[in-house]
Amino acid sequence: MRKYAAIFRIQLLNSLAYPLEFLGRSVMVVMFLWIFFQLWRTVYAVNGSARLEGLSLGDTLWYFMLAESIELGRPRLAQSIAQAVKEGSIAYLLNKPFDFLLYQMSAGLGESAVRMGLTALFGSAVTWWMVGPPPSPLGWLPTLLLVLGAWMLHFCVNALIGLLAFVTEETTPFEWIYQKLTFVLGGLLIPLDFYPRWLQTAARALPFPAMLYGPSRYFVQPEAEAFWRTAGMQLAWLLALGSILVLAYRGGVRRLVINGG
Amino acid sequence: MKTLSFLLQLWKTNLLSAMEYRAAFITQILGMILNNTIYFLIWVIFFERFKEIRGWGLSDMFLVFGVAAAAFGLGVFLFGNALMLSDLIAQGKLDYYLSLPRPVLLHAIASRSVTSGLGDMLYGLLSYCASGLFSPSGLLRFLLGVLLAAAVFVSFMVLAQSLAFWFGNASAFTSLLVNAMITFAIYPVTLFEGGAKFILFTIIPAALMGAVPASFVRAFDGHTLALLALGASVLLVFSVAVFYRGLRRYESGSAIQSQV
């Protein structure tokens, strides 16, 4: 475990070495949240109600703050894994004394910790300014655990997309489609509570709500039942997707042909 | 005339080069159409629940999304390097274009085509057809609107990316501006008032890429067309002037580069 902790630490320090680059990306959340504020303020005003589907305007904006921080804080691992497979540079990682997937996970976590932290910081500042203080601090620590679970799920899917490079020339479109499915079925731009009932049911049968909606919804209304429901979903999907990832990786490495060095 | 034929040759070469990898070419186009379709579902769900926001309904969103997607696609397919210009400047990669007897800016930005842009263009057209506002004269207005909106988008890209002449590595800032432009272009303009609206017509001219051309496509209006044409022309002239002004400050490490 110590070597993976060291990889995490190195990536963390590496990320901190380029603060302006990260700052630029984190500021993007301010723009998105400001647009959401304009849109949802109008929605609440037009409907003439302080609460819609059990959420106040403040709840909705804090929901978006966390969902956007999770989304913007994720590293684009699929791209770097696919690049390593296509260029053959994966060979340099395969002969090192660590597991390739755990290496990618530790490095990705190191990058995300800085990026997600900064995004949440800027996002919280602007959300507080627009709609008032954040939800109860009692839910912050369990939220962090759910965010970690969401990150692991995202890692599994992203790594699977990256490994597709073993069988297909171009993996970027798969990444776009996965990202947009997360936007829609994960509830990034509209909380699932506002969806038609049939679509809510369909979405909940998939892993996407556990990646964004679950942690964000729990954050604004921290209830034990919501926590255990999301944590349970995350665990079940982690087992399923994690197993597929390990099998795909083993199969991919068997197919790998590297010429020269 | 000579420049136009040079551009046509460049675009032809870019297209042939992209089609060399046929499977990747088709995957990128179809992937982008699917990507945009899934993304647009958000607005279908939104308007299913809330019906109308300050006079904007689903039909308006189909139209504005279609115009913005087609304009973006046209821009990045014909002038793909407009998205990478700040990197070319910061890394001293303009040397190659400076050493050839062709307009530097035009040559640099047209040297790369983003294949998925074709998918955006096709999606834009489909979205316009789905808006329920299709008509033969409307299609002509759509094509003209998209052309002018693409000119606005590419000019804004050149302007934003040229900041690299003054600030060096500005990729984080320029990507923020690019994202702002695209994001604001596909939101109902009626949501924004006062200062915010002023920004969307000037500093980040997203309204000229989405709402204004969409309004022109909906119904012919000389005033809207004049506003769009004027905005596109001013931005174009301004971006070219800023690029060449910045080019005087350009420094390179005389790195040996080859262009394949």
C-alpha cells in the first residue's frame, strides 16, 4: 500500500506545482453555477413556490455545487490510458513493480484531490454569495465518503473506456457518450427529482445516479436512509464494474503486442 | 483568389487525411451526433417539466442548439487550429507558418480539421429540422446564420488565443473563454438581463453565436441580419488586427520542426 500512497502523494505535489492551470479550471465552476442560478431562480419565480419536489432554491444550487465539483474534479483518465495503449508506452508501466490499475487509480486520486478541492472551494464561495449558507455540517463527512465512492465508480468506467484502445482505434467518442449519459442520467444539470417518474426508475437501475445524484442529494438533505441507499448502490456497482475492469485488463494485456523498445 | 484556392487545397488535404482512418472518421462523426443528442435530452426533460421559461420553449432550444452546434462544427472543421492557437504561440510553433509565403493566421488555423465537427454540423441541421420551423427559405437563413455565427466563433477563438502573445501559456484561461462562449450560446438569452446581457453581446459574444442567428432563422428580419453581419465583421477585423499586433512580439526558440 505504501507505494500507492507515494504515487498519490507525488501526483498531489505535481498538481500543486501548476496552481494557475488548476485555478483556471476551477474558476469555470463559478460561471456554470451563475448560469444555473439565473435559470433556476427564474424557474422558482415562474412556479411561485418556495419548494419544488422538496428542494428550495438554495438546496438546488448547493446540489449543483457538489455535482459540478465532482464532475469537474475528475481527471480524464480514459484519454491517458488509451494514449499509453496506442503509443505502446504502457510497456514502461507494465514492467514496474506495481499493479497498472492501482497505479492509475492512485495517480488519478492525487490529481482529483487538488482539482475537486479547489473547485468546491470556488463553487462554495459563489453559491454562498448567491443563496446563503451551505447545508448542515453533520452531513459533510458522510458526503465525502459518498464522493469517494462516486469517484471509484467513475474510475472503473473511465479505465474500461481507456482499455477499449486494445480493440478499437478511437476511444474519444465513447468518453463523450459516457460523459453525456452521466450528465443526463446522473442528474448533473437537473436533479433527478424533476424527471418524469419512469425516467427516474430507469436511471436508478443504472450506476449513473450513484456517481452524481446520490452524493449531491444527500449533501443538501443528509438523512441516514439516503446515505445507506447510495452507499449500497455504489458498493454493488463497484463490485460489478470492478470485476469487469480486472477481466478486461487481463484480456487486453494478453492481446498486447509491442514492437521494438 | 490565390488564397481561396490555397484554402480549398488545405481543406481537401485535411479531409483526405482524416478519411485515411475510415473507422475512426465515422466513429467520430456518429459519436458526436449521439453525444449531442444525449446532451439535448436535458432540455427535453426540462421543458417537459416546466413548459416555458420567459417565452422560450423546446422549439426555441432545438433551434438555438442547432445553430450553435452547426456553427461550432463548421468553425472547428475548417479552422481546427483556432482551438490550439495559444499552444502554437506559446510553444514557438508558428515558425513553420512564418517561413512560408502564405497568410500566417489563415494558414495556421486552417492546417487542422477537427473531424467530429462534421458530426456537429449534421446534428445542427437535424436539430433545426426537429424544431418544427423547417422551410426552404428557412433553410437558406439557417445556412447564412450558421456561416455568420461560425465567423463570430472563429474570430473570438483567434482573439482569445492571441492573448498568448502577451501572457505566454494562457491555455487554462483561453479554455475558460471557449467554454464560456459555448455554454452561454446554448442557454435561453432571456434568462440574462442588464450587465450580463451586455457581456453576451460584447466581451463574450455568445448571443451572436446562438440567440441572434436563431432569431434570424426563425423569421427574416433585416435589423437582426445587420446586427449579426456587423458583429461578425467587427470581430473578424479586430481578431486579425490583434493577432498581427501580437505577432510582432512573437519569439521562438528556433526549434527544428517538421510538418507531416
